Amino acid sequence: MSDKPLPFFYQFISGAVAGISEILTMYPLDVVKTRMQLQTAAPGSPGAYTSMVDCFAKIIKQEGPSRLYKGISAPILMEAPKRAVKFSANDEWGKFYRNLFGVTTTTQPLAVLTGATAGATESFVVVPFELVKIRLQDKASTYTGPADVVKKLVQSEGLLALYNGLEATLWRHVSWNAGYFGCIFQVRQLLPTATSKRQTITNDLIAGSVGGTVGTLVNTPFDVVKSRIQSTVKVPGVTPKYNWTIPSVVTVFREEGFAALYKGFLPKVLRLGPGGGILLVVYTGCMDFFRARVYKN
């Protein structure tokens, strides 16, 4: 049953449910990750975050526990289309590439190529939501909510400003999805064949967690500069310090050192490692649920 295809609608719904489940569970780690990525002061500076735990503690003490969910409305609105596009695009691009290359099964290189293409597709959907989220999560944020961000952004920078950071988002999502789906394929091949529902869930949790961890290792430098690009308010006639991805990576490396390219890595990998497992388990479970009903006869 698990190999039978389903229409795009069921892929979309399964991806949406998986995404919302993951974001509700792991969102505080995303807030901490963004704060650490936006920090440019040296760790010893007054008020600077020295670690993930320190960041958690200072946010709770200085701003209140609710701040850990600041801006969650934008990700909630984003997660349904974002994760739905991630998985459905991966499935659909997989079919396209198998037909293109005349093969009936996915190979490791094909899994990486499919994941990368799905990541590029996903990027165009998520950029405005990501931008709103970053602006709200910034410690210096004075916005009252997502609508206020959109209103002020469009008024001051124009409608196209909603796609600030698109190029950096492409780098981030292409690299993460290539690592994620490529690892899922490989890890599934290495794990014992599942003979029960429980073993299937365990295998998916392991494969998704490994995929999420590897994807995070690959894409964190791009995520760091994406956060900075999207947090920057553009001023007419002034070239932003963080503008294009690769030059921004070089700037961070030159001014702050290699470690700065992995700012926020711990909360990010703690979110997207297990989070990648949660995504895969929920998505696979939803797809199996729909297959059981679509093919019940």
C-alpha cells in the first residue's frame, strides 16, 4: 500500500499537517536560533548571548516566556504551504526526473537532485513569511504583528520588498532539502526492513532526524546571512552591508570568524534534527492514512 501514488491534494494536506505539528513542537528553538544569528556583538559584550541556554534564560527573564512564541502566527500560516510544497514538490519532481532519465526507482544522486529542486520550489513560497518572522523575532522589533510588518515594509520599501532575501533563501532551502531527502534515501537503505507499523515509525524517525541534522550542517551559513539580509531595513541610495549571499558569507567570516557562520547552530540542529524526524513520521503517517481510505476497495 505504501508505494501507491496519491493525488497532489493528499500530498499537500499531509505536508501541511506535518509542518504544523513540527512548528508547534519546536518553535522556541527557532526564536533562539534567530536571536543568536542576528547578534553581531562579541559574546563577552554586555547583554550579549553567550550560549543557547543563556539566550533562553535572558529572553524569559527580560521579555517573558511568551516572547519565545513571538511571531509564531507567520510560521503557522507559512508551515502549511511550506511543508506541503516541500513534500509534494519532492514527490512530483521525483516522478519528473524518473521519467526524464528513464528509470523506475530513485537512486541516491536522484534523491539529492530531487530534494534540491523541491527546495528551490519551496523557496518562492516561503520568502515573505520568513521575512515577516525574522522581523518579529528580532530583539529590537517594535512591530505589533505580521500585518504591521507587511504594512510598514510595503509603505517604506515597496511591494517587492516582501521578497528581500530570495536569493539567500534559495541557497538555504536547496542545500537543506538536498541533504535532507538525500540522507533519508540512504539511511532507509541501511536500516532493517520494517515489518511492523512501529518499526516503520522508528525507521522514519531515524532517517528524518539524520536528514535534518545533515541538512542543517550544510545550510547554516546560508541561514545566518539570510537572517541578516532579511532583518536589514533598506535605505534608498545605501547599499546594505548584507545584500547577496556569498559576499555576505565572506563578510561574516572575515569580520567575525568561521564560528560566526554557525551562530545558532545548536538550537537550529536541535530543532531540525528531531524536527526532520517528526516531519517525516507525520507526513508518512498521513499519506498511509489517506491510502488506506482511497484504496480501501
